[in-house]
Amino acid sequence: MPDHTNNLKGVKEMKTCVAIVVLVMIVSDALAQQPPAKSATVEKIVARISKTSLKEIDEKLVSFGTRQTLSDTLSNTRGIGAARRWIFTEFEKSASQSNGHMTVEFQEGMSPVSARTPHATKIVNVVATLKPSSNLPGSDRIFLVGGHYDSRATDVNDAQSDAPGANDDGSGATAVIEVARVLSRFEFRATIIFATFAGEEQGLYGSAQYAQMAKEKGMHIEGVLNNDMIGNTVCGDGTVQNKYVRLYAEGLSPQDTGSVLRRMDLLGLDNDGPSRTLARYVQEIGERFVPGHGVKMIYLRDRFLRGGDQSPFHDLGFAAVRLVDARENYDHQHQNVRMENGKQYGDLPEFMNFDYLTQNVRVDAAALASLALAPTPPKNVEIVVSGLAYDTRLRWKKNPESDLAGFYVRYRETTAPQWEGKVFTADTTIDLKYLKDEYLFGVQAVDKQGNASLVSLPVPVR
């Protein structure tokens, strides 16, 4: 009689092998669909940020003697007028490499009469705009990187004394000019605005007038990165810190009132307003593309007794954050240049650390490029709460981008400051074994190059 036992055993082994092969194929296919951990384009951009270029830009800004808002506007070598015209020409050089996608302009306004502006003064921002080459989905989105180019002496109204402003805020303006130089050679999905603001030391005038204009025009600004003092590593007490940059992000804005505020409180999203959502993104991307350099997120509007150009944007409902030195030295801020009791005062280039500045500008470039290259954030993200359940169902609308790889579903415990994990899916619905009563969730769209959008937070639906 034939040995059926051996035949059955052979069939079972064959089925097992087939099942393993199919399983391997499914796993391999799923892995093949996942985007790379790092975007090659962003890595290339970060590598092109040049310490030599940053040093040259910063020292050129210092060479104008003073950039105080009320200083000379006619001289070609001294004062804020000479500085802004030079910045304009630098932006024009970048624009010439952009295949016609970048434009440069002066944006003018007037300051009110106040204690810091004893007479009405023209406030001139120098702005470069890099637009996408075509009207792809999400091309109306805007990301802005800024820093103020004005400086000051001890007396904020002193327009005559030298006010070199190497760090405050020559470093921030330098960052904007350098990032514009590098990014102008690439194409993005979204518009990028490079803004050097005036009148910051007199009362945030330049950024306030720009933010108000953006609000009135309905500009779709999804994120503002303000750089203000990012080149110092030695504190006034002699301690040194060059391993991270501080990132200030406010939770709620004055726009978060009424039903919006009640909903955020109900859903535990008081730490997930637009500015802190942006800050989490900047921290994650910055530390990914600039290894060994930290981004320390701080849940405050700004340092006490200080302020910055991110605030007018945040106050009008735009997501806006500030990058600033890990350590400050008050001998080199808002001080006349002088030698006193053997100590040098003043915001001079000799106190700049250009290696540190380079790392911070790379964080800027990485975050800005990632944001502008990424698909649009997912829309209509919902968390299903129609019944009691031991898992969590999320669903959202499919993105329109043709090169979409899929989505990252982010999660963290309600008390965690940063996202703790992510799951990749090519679908628009997912069930997670994380209890919705204990976790917060979000969804990012990611393209085939690994560029991920800002996180979209879900709304509960029955």
C-alpha cells in the first residue's frame, strides 16, 4: 500500500514553506513601501551650510558700525540703510541661482511715536521669497525663517555709537542669508520666505507689520522659525555650552478662546497648540539631521525680560518658535563697546563661536527644507469614539500627492513632552493597541523620499 503518511507529511511541509515564503514576501513588500529614514535632499542641504560663509556674512554686518533702527540711512558704509541695501544684494545673488523662482523686496512701514522711537521712523524689512515651480498640491503653504538685522547700544535710542550686533542679531540675520543662499538652488512643494526684520529692538516693529500684513492677506503661513542670538557659547559666569540650542515655544495663543480653548482642554491638547506642534517637529528633524547637536524645547513664550520676532506671529494664530543660544552673556548684549576694569564689553565678532552657529543654522536648514519638501498635512483626521473599545481606531482623508508613500501615525502618553513612537501605514485607517483614554495621537503624511509633514491631530467622532 502507498505510504499516505509520508505524502501527507510532505504536503504539510510544502504548505509550511509556501506560507513562510508568502509571509516573507508580504513583509518584504511592506518594508519596500516604507520611505527612507532620512531625505537625501535634506542631507545635501544641511551639508552645504558653510561656516566660512556664515563668518563672512556676520563680519560684513558688523562692518556697518551700527544697524540701529534710527541710524544713518544714506551712507553706503555705515548705518541701517547701508546694511539693508547690502542684505538686498545678497538675496539677489541667491535669487540669480533659483531659476527665476526667488524674488527680493523691501517691505516698508512706519513705526509709531514711542519712548523707543521719538519720531515716526521708516521700518524696512528685507524679504526674499522662494516659490515652487508649479501649482502642486499644497503649493499655497508658506514657511518663514527670520531674524532681525537691527542692533543697539546700551541706550536703545543711541543711533550714533557703535553697535556691532555680531550675535544680537547678526547671527540670526546671517542664518537667514545663508539658508537663502543654500535653499535657493533647490525646488520645494511650498513657498519659503526669508525675512530679515528691522525695528526689533524698538518694539518688534518689523515682524509685527509683516505678521499683520500676512493675516490681512490670508497668507497660509504654516510655520515661522525666528533666529535671535544663536552664536554664543560662553555664559557670563564663564561656563560653556555648545551642545544644544534652545527652542522656545508657547502653548496657547490669544486666538485660542471660547469653544476652541474648551475643546483643547477637553482633549488634553493644551501642550499641542500650533507653535508647540511646530517645535516638536523642529526638535525631531534638527536632531536627526545634525547628529550630536541637541534642540532643547522650552515651554515658554521667551526668556524673562526679553522678547522676539516670533511673538507677533504667534499672537495672530500662526505657528511660531524662537531659536536662541543655550547660554547668554549679558556683557555682550545691549552694551556699548568699551573696556572697563579689564573687561571687554560689546557684541563683537571675537565673542562668536562660528562652529556653534553653523550647527544651529543646520538645524534651521534641516527643519525648513523638510517642512517645504513634505506633503500637505493629512486632513479630516478622526479618532473614533462611537463605543467602548480596548484599541484605538484612527482614520483620515487620503492625500493628493502622486509621490505619497503613506502616513506615520504618532503616539505618546498624555504626560510625555515628545512623540514616543510611530507606525507606518499606506492605508487611511488604522487600529492601534494603545488605549485612547491614555494616549495622544497624530498623523503625518510622508513621501517616497522620507519627507514628513507636520502632525495633524485627530478630532473625536462617533
